[in-house]
Amino acid sequence: MTMDQIMAEGGLFLGIEWAIFWQKGVADVAAVRKHTE
């Protein structure tokens, strides 16, 4: 594997991980807002 391939695959993995983390965070914020109202 070339460095470019490693970087591309690593970036894709990080993007997926970040998207999952972000969605979780949004859901948590929504739950907290509902709870405090």
C-alpha cells in the first residue's frame, strides 16, 4: 500500500467515526434539552 492509499482509507474511517460521534452528540443534546424543559 502506498502512503496515499493509507491516508485515504484512514481519512474515510475517521470520517465515519466522526459522523457516528456527531450524531450521538446531537441525540444527547436533544435528550438533555427535552429533559430540562
